[in-house]
Amino acid sequence: MASKSMITVSLPQLAKMIDHSLLHPTMTDADILDGLKIARDNHVATACVKPYLIPLAKKELAGTDVLVCPVIGFPHGNSTIEIKVAEATAAAQAGGAEIDMVVNIGKVLGDDWDYVTEEIRQINDAVTANNAILKVIFENDYLKPEHIARLCEICTQLGVAFVKTSTGYGFVKQADGSYNYKGATVKDLKLMREKSGKNVQIKAAGGVRTLDDLLHVMSLGVTRIGATATVAILEDAKKRGISNDPVEVSFKLMREYGEIGGY
């Protein structure tokens, strides 16, 4: 049973917590243009795009306060370190201000921490050398808590800007044979905040679909979310009296170990 909690927020603050996600493989350039208009009109933090769309996103967002956020090794993280470094370097040089990179999940599950550390180190160095910041995507649905904790510790040691829960495309075969994902969960977000250094920010992605979801993860220490439901979230915020000035609002608190938006 969901209970309620309180938090003080403003509309600009909520908008700047959102990376508006434009990553579905079937999206056409027309779809992307519509999505970039949403990002622009709502003054979100970034528009999250596939690498080939960086020039279009940069053009459409020129002169606005919305940054371009390309993804690297997306969604499965299986490229070589050299290819990921080259892709990240090119993305940053093309105008990507924030880079979201997927770790090599097989290496994480195999406890090859030297490889994982070296991959993140090289990509973070390449990104920061080009005046961008790195977000490292773990894909938590595939991982155990000990993997998540270790990744947070590595990212802290390397000075990574953000750690991120999921791609939103990490589908796992369920008991009934269907494929689905949990994405950001309360349990994982608490663990990531606990195991990450104070200078490492947390991005929740996958399943953050409502204003209540956003306010809840914010209360857990999350400073950024990936969302496709940007318009619905911000319109709901306006309806609930959230405006340019900070105001205290209530939100539904989901149960401790469930998905954020799952109950």
C-alpha cells in the first residue's frame, strides 16, 4: 500500500532533472524533431539522442538552455574499449555535452574489474578532455547488488559525473516467458546513493513515468532522470500547483523494494 511523503520543488527544478529520451530504434527524423521541440519548449536538462542525431539536435537546440546528450555503446555495451572511446570522443567533439555510456555487462558479471575499470577510465578521460561529462549506465536488471555497489565504487574512484540505473532496453526473460524490465527501483537507487561518493550524481532511468515517480526518486537523492513521459510529468506538476517558485507538495511513496512506477 502506497503512503505519502512531502517535498519542496519548483517547475524549473523538475524540468532540469529530465533528460528527454529520444532513443527508440524506430524513431524517424520527424519523430526526433517533435521530441526536440518538447525538450526545447519544456527547458529540460538534455535531449538524449543516438550519435548520428547529434548534428540535428545541436541545430534544433542552438540558443536554448537544453544540452545534447548522446549515448555510447547503446544499449548493450558490447563494443571494444577502443570503439567506445572513439565513439565517445566523436560524440563530445560533435557537440555532446553529456555522454551516457553502457558498461560491458558481461565483464561486470564475470567480475573482470580490471577490464571494467580500464574501460570506464579511458572513456571518462576522453569525454572530459573534450569538455563533456560522463554518465555510466549499469543496466541493473542484469546485475546483483554486489555488482552495482562495486561499479559505484569504481565510478567514484575515477571521478565519473553520474551513475545511471538502466538503458530502458535491458529486457530480461521473466518467469512467464515474457521479456520486461524493472529499470529504476527504490532498492537499487538507495544502494547507488549509499555506495557512490558525494560528487557522483545518480540518474534514474527505466520506469520513471509519472510525477510521483520523479518526486520519489528525487527524495532518494536522484538528481536526473531519463524520461519519455516528459510532457505528462510536467503538465501534472502544473495541475498540482508546482510553478516557478518552490512549493511543498505531497507524492505517493511506493513500496521499498518495488519498481518506482510498478504499484
